Amino acid sequence: MAVTIKTGNEIALMRRANEIVAETLNLLASKVAVGVSTKELDALAEEWAKKNGALPAFKGYRGYPASLCVSINEQVVHGIPSKKVVIRDGDIVSIDFGVNFRGFFGDAALSVLAGKVAADSAKVKLLTVTRDALFAGIEQARGGNRVSDISEAVQAVVESNRLHVVKQFVGHGIGASLHEAPEVPNYKRPGRSQRLLPGMVLAIEPMVNVGTSEVEVLKDGWTVVTADRSLSAHFEHSVLITDGEPEVLSSAIVM
Ligand code: MF3
Ligand code: CO
């Protein structure tokens, strides 16, 4: 699919879609606690989106069976909520949510820590670096730059901290579809990438692993885990390209 440039009305709908996503993620982050099942989070997300006139975007997308993705510890993305998956002390809980609001999509994610984790823990560092990498990428999301400026900024933050970006999954354009061109990799690719134009909206989403970049998909067909089962984190914002400062449409997330 081609890159799309959003009109004023479309941008207004995407602001609202992403606001609903952000409010939902804030609610879910406040509910993350030892003993809570990921299915309970999924139910809350679906309920909150519908209450706000939006539809969960992931449910049924390519057959995905839930409204929310909840990926714990070595799970990178696309963890399927289940009443059998119960959050434990010290877990890294990555929550990814998207909605369709009147035909336009919002998509964002964050990782949080459950229970008691020491401030100097490697887990805290992993989350901090992944979030910093997202914001370094956003800083480059400006008209006139290229997608590769975002990619290289994300990768530089991650690798300078001796952590590893996932390469098999990437960020994406977003609009009237959840996934649009261009792809937004979290690493440098050879060749010239798409020029950024005002009116484009990009979902920038670094996935960062402790051990190596390598990942694999579990037999459920969805859950992406680190190949070495080391820890992973994920942060995502939907960002509007303008003539000036990037506008983070999902900026209401407390992360
Ligand atoms: N935020 C993820 C993405 O952008 C969510 C997709 S999960 C799926 O790809 F279930 F919808 F595939
Ligand atoms: Co996304």
C-alpha cells in the first residue's frame, strides 16, 4: 500500500483514536499487579474502547484472537491474553493496544514492571533505554527527514547501551488501515528510504532485547519471543509528521 497524507478531518479522528488508546493504556498500566491475569486486562481494554465509541483494532486482524497484546518478560510482542497467564512479581509487562475510531486507527504500547523491582535492576535499564530510543526516533520524525533518520536514531540509543533492536518486526504507517506504508525499521537498512512528508502518521515502535536481536514465533502462531529467552521491552507512539515539531498523537500515555 502507498504512503497516505492525512487531511485535517482525518487527523482530528486520529487524534481522538490515539487519545482513546492512551487513556486505555493508562488504565491498564494502573491495573498491572501481581495476581492479575492478562485476560482481565484484555477485557478492560475492550470495555473501555467500546465505552468511548471505538472498536478494538487487533481483534480479528489476520485472525488475532483478542483485543490486546500482553507480552511478558522474554515475550517481545503479540502475547495473547489468557486467564492462565497471571502476572508475577518482577515481570516486565508489555501492553500494546489499537482502536478504530470512525474509520481511523490509533496504536500505541508501553512496558511496565509489576511488583517490586530494584531501581538499579537491568529491567529498569531495559525499559528506560527502550523508551529513550522511542523518543530519539520521534525527534527525527520531521518533514524533510527520511524514515532512515528515525531508524538510525533508535538503533544508536539501543546499541550504545549494549542492547539489541528486533529486526524481524518493524513500525509502520497508520491511518485508515492499521498497517500502511512505509515500514519503520528500528535499524539502518541499505539504500534510500521514504522521505517524511507533513500529514504522514507513523507508528514508531522499538522492540529491544537484552541478549540478541533474534526472535522466534511460538507454536500459537502469534507470540514472539527472544530466541535466547532473554528479556525484551516495547514502547510505541503514533506520530504525525508536520512542517515543524512532531505531534505525538498518543502523547497522553504516562510512560
Ligand atoms: N502494535 C502492533 C502492530 O503495530 C499490534 C499488532 S497486533 C495484531 O503491529 F494482532 F493486530 F496483529
Ligand atoms: Co504498531
